[in-house]
Amino acid sequence: MDLRLLRYFVAVAEELHFRRAADRLHMSQPPLSRAIKTLEADLGAVLLRRAPGGVSLTAAGEVLYAEARSILEHADRIPARVAAVAGTVTLTVGTLGDSAEEAGPRLVAAFRAHHPMVRVRVREADLGDPTCGLRTGRVDVALTRGPFEDSGIRTHVLRHDSVGVVLRVDDPLAGREVLRVADLADRPWFRLPEGTDPVWRAFWNATTPEGPYRDGPEVRTVQECLQAVLWNGTIGLTPLGHALPEGLITVPVADMPRSPLVVAWSDANSDPLIRSFIRVADAIYRPAGRASRRV
């Protein structure tokens, strides 16, 4: 069976929409539709129910989806396993400094179970580089946060997290259930260093890539951010759910977009280990009820 057709089918089955699946596969919609019809003809079964708003899986489609995922996962592991036996293979993973919890023990254990012979090296980057060394070639793949300028870089979204503002517990705004960016306009914000990716810098500064940037102390690590809040009453944004030291609190900011947790890799890098890392991370971080999205 043609693995390419199975990959196309899995993308449509997970997106439940031909256009979104085509975008994900970096192809136009008509050849994707033709490919699915070819697969249906080969199997002698209708796999998808078409509707103006999208598609749904038939009973035959559900069976093929489960089988296709298993086949593709096995096929994806073959090159990496052969390479690992042939010699020492290293995957260098970039993370944002102070964000070790993102690459937690569940992800490590799951990846090691798939690739026990692969040596994994982790490199931490400060908050000035959201690609964690991808652009300079220091890492093969990054577990990081968006948004950032992504020319030449591909990303796979693992989940989206709501954003809040970090405050001291004695701050006048700390008792509010929710805030808006306008409520924080006259406060000192921590700043990311000059030369930081403009899209990333603008997001965490709640402004535009063209500025103006808010005034406040320059920080390069999460710990520097937290200390600036504790010592000086500076404020800054963070994904909700991160553990905070005593004396700090996070209040949701209603009009801030959510921050995506992503796996990022270079467009030019087709290493099968990266594809496997993405698949494992997707399974670990997938929100309940969301189907896995293959790349």
C-alpha cells in the first residue's frame, strides 16, 4: 500500500477538513481530494462523509485511520532504528531556559522507549531566542513557545495556553479575577533584550512588532522575570499554569491571545528522528479529546 496515500488520509482524518489538511501537507486541495478518491477506489470503501463544513469518518474510515497510524508510526521508526544500530546517533533538543518542566519526565521516558540507542543532548536558550538555537544550527529541534518569526522554520502546535500577568500578592490588582491589557498600561513591564525576535518580543510586550516597547528592566531568563516582580513590582506576562514562588500570583488577561507550545525544526532538516520526536511530544501534550495531528 502506498504510504504517501496513507499520510494524506491521516491528515484529512485528523483535520476533518480538506483545506486544512492540504495546508498541513503543504499542497493544494485538488490533488489531495484526488488522492483520497484513489485510496477509496483501491480499498473499495467510502472512507469519508463529505459535507460543506468538512468531513467525518465512516466506519471503514475509522478502521483505516487506526491501522494507518500504526503502519506510519512503524515506518517512521525504521530509518532511525537502522541509523542507531549503524552508529551513535545524537538528537540535540533546544528548550527555553528555566522551562525544564516542558521537557518533563513523561516526554523523556516516551522518547527513550522509542529510541533507546539515540543520545539526546539538551541545550537551553535564554528568552532572547525563542527558536532555542535553530537559526544558528545549534539544535536539531526545539520545544518552545510561539509566536515568533518563522521563515525557514516549521512548527507543530502541541497545545495552546492562556496567558496571565505575574503580580506580587500584595499588588492592588492581585485580587482581580481577570484583567485586560489596558489595566496594565501604566505599570513597568520587564523587557526582552534588543535584537530579540520582533514577533516574540511584541507578543510578550502586548504591543506590535514595530513597537513602542514598554519601559522596564531587561530580562533574559524566567527567574530574572520573577525576581523583577518580587523585588520591584515589575509586571510581565506568562502562560497560565506555571508554578510560581511564594509571594507571586498570576491573574488571567482576557484580551491576550493564547500562547502555543510548539515543536519547531528547520525546513531543510528531514531527519526522521525529528518526526518521531514530534509524534511522541504530540501524544504526551495532546489535550484530552483532541486527535493526534501527524506531520
